[in-house]
Amino acid sequence: MQTQPRRLLIENVQIFDGVSGQLFAGHVLIDGRIIAAVDTSPIAADPGTVTIDGAGRVLMPGMTDAHVHLVGMANTMPDLLTATQTQLAAATLARAKDTLLRGFTTVRDMAGDTVGIKKV
């Protein structure tokens, strides 16, 4: 199992902070699960920091969707009636990954059996 980097520095990005409505050029340092610094000036990285060049792309906070159906959007009605729990979970995990890659870092599933998915 691969571990997450302790410190991550994302340089050279256009930052959308979710508040001002404007982009600004800068750099972001993430320490574990905490955004430790956001600055328009370069941020010094220690030797253990993983650095990513954002190449001028936009960086924004993760979005939240408070009403999703992960199991329902990943599986057809025939799947829900005849597939194994393993097949349903595999399809649901794939759709959950797609959701994450679209920028949604938090979702609230409405009625799906996602307890096991949450733990992965």
C-alpha cells in the first residue's frame, strides 16, 4: 500500500480560493491533511517535501455534493437485482473514483450501502 506524502508543495498555479471569485498566481504547501501555506512568493521546501509544478493550471478547493447515489449511478437495475455484492462494490468504487477526479472530495450518499466504500 502506498502512503501519502507528509508534505506536498504545489508551485506555479492559478489559485481559486472559493471566496474572492478571482484567480491569483501562487504556491500552496500541504502538510498532511492541512493547508499550511498559500503565498504569491515561492515557498521553501524541505528535502522530504514532494513538489509538483502546476504549470499555470487552476488549483481550487475540493467540491462537495450533498446528494449523490454512488451505488445507483454505478449500477443498472438488473445489476442491483442479480449482481454479487462484490460486483456492485467494484462498480461503485470505480464511479466514486470518477467523482473524485471531477473535483468532488466530499459526497453525501443518499441511501446507498457505502459503508465499505468509505473505508477504502
